[in-house]
Amino acid sequence: MLFPSRSIFLLSALVLSAVVAGCTVRGTDRDTGGGGGGDTGGGGRVDGGGFNPEAGPVNPCSPGCGPMELCGDGDGNGLDDNCDGHVDEGCVCEPGTSRVCFAGPPDRRDIGACADGVEYCSEFGIYEGCSNGTSPSAETCDGVDNDCNAATDDGLSGCSSAITCPGNEIAPPLATHTLRGDRVYTGEALEWHWTIACPDSVPAELCPRLSTPNAENTDVYLTASGGYRVSLEVVLPDGTRQNCAWTLYVRGGGLRVELNWDTLPSTRGATDMDLHLHQWTSNAAESAWFDDNDDCYYANCTPGDEGVDWPGHPDSELSNCADAPHGGGDEWTARGGCANPRLDIDTNGGVSCDSSVTDPQDTDFCAPENINVDVPVIGQPYRILVNDYSNSGHNGTTFNTVNIYCGGNLRGSFGRDTEFLDFSTEDGAGFGGEDNASWIVADVVFFEAECGLDCRVYPILMKVQGELFSGVEFGPPWSCNYDPASHSCTPR
């Protein structure tokens, strides 16, 4: 039986415009030129933020302030184009989708302390605002480029800071990353105090822990994508305390889909949800979920499996998977490369989930389930599904969240609205998955943008059960018509 969500009837089919990290694909309606516009000369604000109006654009993919907000194809571009303190105001969007955003002058993006946030599209089809980012602020004597003009502590008479805050960092998911205090202070400090704050997309119980939070350098194993805020307090030899903070972006390449659910930990029910990714087929009606090759899931895509054979999807470099948890990295290493696609961890399937375990190679280590396509095929749709494999005896509702990342950037976040991606006790009463309920989440299509790889997400949000797995029902038709010859996909 198919249960269309109300979004099928309420939402129009919007073609999502593209934003990649540090780069925006813009329309042609800007009449101020690429270097800025309006009365700001080079795009720098002069309203107390400490920006130099003569500095010109620092980031060539993000021009400066202009006279109007740009909505592109309708849903915005993640920037405050007119520098009024609001991002993508007046733009419409597809509920459940999301994008990286920057709430400062566009030409200060990714410079110094400035860091991207995330904007989510609400159920009303408008963005909720850009959150969890860092915008320019007035320069202070702290070893930080606060105003994001590529100069540290500039224009401050008599400033001599003992510490130097590093710029934002980038690290891959499912890998150990070292945070280095010796980059911040080179002397003999009395004390070191590290903290790390997780993005909203990471459940609190799964937020990674620092190995040695009171040491000069500390390691952290990063299980999920997103922007983590790192803070360090250094106690200097004279007893004074100085602080640094920066953003650690955890980004994988290509397509990365991460699944979290609230009853995942063993203390909350240890239910077993499964993530599926289906490749494009010329006739969806002839395809099926739980197929040995067309559907990548726990039975054929985990470490040690032979893997699926999808045309145009060769194995990728070991650096993408060598540190996978539960011994998965050793399995991929023995293979000689990372399967493409692959499921690095089947949480609560072959392993349990104990949020108190910190060793990623321990079989009880907890991490979100994920599927990766390191090298996606341009123009070819991929479909995402979540299956309630088993309620594991848990009596109550399970709420799932699916985050879709393209080139490291969050493009869709579904399940934040509890109306979607929830399963009742009865939905997981069977055992084996195929007879239990599922959510078809979205189709994802990649394309080459002006400054790199990007994708469009087409929400489906359809709950299904029963005949879906008979080989007759695949779900709705693909969201766009794929032409293998031109590697293009035209929206239906």
C-alpha cells in the first residue's frame, strides 16, 4: 500500500538552484558586476563591522554586496546579496531541503573566522534563517581575523597577541582528526582546555568526544558530516587565559547520505532502521528494492561484501574509507579501494549501538548509518529509502532524520518535521525488512556547476508498505528524465 504524504499535494515542483562551498552559481540579473555593487565600492560594509570598503572581493566565487537579494531559479543562493543582515529573504524553497549559507558580506565568506551556517526550508516554503555560522565582527586583539579581511589583528594600535588562531579546517567523515594546540600557542602553557560543539544534524548522544581534552593536542573521531565549532582556552605562564574558536568542516566527496534515528542507542530501544540507495534504471517499474544489484543496502554494500556493480561507478581511493569503524577500514584496505557505492556501517544490524563507547573499532561503537557514492554519475538520478527493518521489541514511535550531502554540503534534511520519516511499533513488527514499512525520501541528481560538483534534491516523502516489494511497485516515476547520452536529467 502507498501512503502519499500531504507534501505531494501541497508542494510545487521547484528546480533547486545550486550553491557549492565557497561558490555560488548565479543568475544573470546582477547589474553591478562581479566585484560588488551599490554604494559599497568593493562590497565591504562600513556600518561598524570593521570592513574595508576599498578591499574589493576576497573570494572570487562570492562577489560583494549588491542592490538586491538574488533568488536565482527561485530558492535563493545561500548569501546575503544585499547585505541587509538576512539571507535569501523573499525566496521560495522546497520544504525539507537545505543549503549552506553565509550571513555576512559575500566577499568575506570562508575568510578568517568567518564560517558557513545552514538554512533549512520550513513547511511554509521559506527559509528559517541562516544558523550556526560565523559572520564578521569588529577586530579585537586576540590572534583572530575577526573581520574576515585576510589580516589578523589589523588596525589595532599596540596589539601583540600571544596566540594565533588558525583558520577553519576541513576533515573527512569516519576518520580521526588531530586538533593541534601548538598551532595556536608555541610556548609552554600551564593548561589547555578543548571543547567541541556539534552541528544540529548530529544527535547529542552521537556528538564525538575528544581523546585528551586537557592536552596540547587532541584527537577526535568524526562520525558525521557538518560544521563543528572547536574552542580552545590556553592558560599562559603568567596565568592569563586566552581563547580561540574556529569551525571544523567535516565533508566527504560526491554523494553522502546519513541516517539517524532517536531510538538508535541501546538505551532507547536499539531499533534497526536501514538505509537504501537505488541506482537509475531505464524502466523503474521493472526494478525493485532489496534487489541484489540495483539497490545498495546492508545485504550487499557493507565492508566485506562483494558489492554491487553499477556502470560508471569504479572503486575510489582508500583515503575515503580506510578508517571506517568496526574494522570496516581493514576490509576496504584488503579490497584495495572503496566500493562505490558503499555502506560503511550497518548500525543495529550486525552491531549494537552504545553511545558510551569511544573506540570506533569496538563493535558497540555508535555512528549514523551512511551510504556513499564518492564519484557520482553526472545527470543520473539516485533514489533514497529508509526501511524499518525491526522495532527490536521497542514499543513506541521512531523518528528518523536523513541528511543528504553533495560535495560535502548539506542539500537536504528530512525528518526534522516529525510528520515525516516516523515509524510506529506496527511498522517494524515483522522481521526481515521487506514486509515492514518504508519511506521513499528523495531523488538526487548531480551536475557540474560553475565552480564544481553540485546536486539537486527532489523530495518524495512517501510512506510505503506491502506491494512495493513485490517487484511491481517501485514508487513514483523518477523525478526527472535521464538522458545517458548527454548526462542530463530534465525535470518532469
